Amino acid sequence: IADVHDQIDHELVSKTQIEEKINSVAAQVSKDYKDTDLLLVAVLKGAMNTLVAFSQALSINVQMDFMSLSSYGDGLSSSGTIKVRQDLACDVKGRDILIVEDIVDSGHTLDWLIRELKNRGAASVEVFALLEKPSRREVDVPLKYRGYEVPDEFVVGFGLDYKERFRNLDSIAVLKPEVYQGEAV
Ligand code: PRP
Ligand code: MN
Ligand code: MG
């Protein structure tokens, strides 16, 4: 297993750009939900880095819960079938929820989760997604808070993985083609 940085082709979004965007969204959310008992629902595993940075940048007091969902598996594209690896710990009935997600690709994961939370009786469900790949959208998902648009390349870092690796990279980057063409991981 080689050094992470040797496997990166180029950086798409820097650590500083990520911080700036997350801080500005957090400032807006702190205003919008000033008088609300907000519940953040992070979609594991990809959203873990965004959740930490985002929640720490909020000036309002929030609750947090986690749902671990898988649509990619080990593949290079979303399967469209959502697997619940681990469910929320709390009851969302009557709660105002902000879903925190790392990326919207086909849109199936968020489309499923928004419906699911509403079915469970959530009072409101909105979304913050740090990244989106508009060219790959199959279902329309309403994003109240958005970060950066990325091209249709396989992006990793800041929570995003390729075969469970590269989540610990502190920026968003594109892998060298040989990494996902062969065994170089
Ligand atoms: C990735 C990503 C989003 C989802 C986006 O998760 O973190 O949750 O796919 O794709 P979609 O819009 O096409 O549904 P993944 O299934 O890889 O699980 P992970 O977060 O544990 O990596
Ligand atoms: Mn995910
Ligand atoms: Mg993944």
C-alpha cells in the first residue's frame, strides 16, 4: 500500500476551499435554524469529515445522528439500490432535520433518505451536500445548501472513498487512472 499522495493525479478542491465553503454554509444554517431544535443526520461513511467540520462551525446547538448507507458498494458507480448498513439511533418523528452528505451523484441515496425520513414523520427535511456531480444526476434532489460542483471523474478524499481507501485525505482529489484500473491500491 503506497503513500496516499503518490496515488493522486490532481487535486480538485483544496483543504482551504473545503473549509471556506463549510464555514459559509454553517453561518447560513446557524441563521436559518436559530430558533429550531435541529437534528443533523450524517450519511456514513462518506459524510463523516463534512459532519465534523460543519458541526464545529455552527454557532447553534444541534443534535447529531448517523445512518450508514451504501449505494456504491465496491463498484465505480452507484447501483441505485440503497442498503442500510446501520440505522439511526433516534426517533425522527416531529424533528427538523438537516441531512449532511458528502456528494450527490445519481441522487438515489438522498432521494431514498429524504423519503424515508418523511415516512418516519420528520417535520422538515433539508440537505447540505458538500459536492455534486450534476452530469450524473438520475433523480432530482432538492439541495438547500450546496458546496462545489465536480466533473464526472472519480473523486476521493475528505470522506469519499475508493474501495474504502482515501477517506482520510484532507482535500478532494482525482486518483491516478492506474489506481482504479489495476491493483495499485
Ligand atoms: C457515496 C456517497 C454518497 C452516495 C452518492 O456513498 O458518499 O452517499 O454514494 O451517490 P448517489 O447520489 O449516486 O446515490 P457510498 O455508497 O459509496 O457509501 P460510503 O459513503 O460509505 O462510501
Ligand atoms: Mn455515502
Ligand atoms: Mg463510497
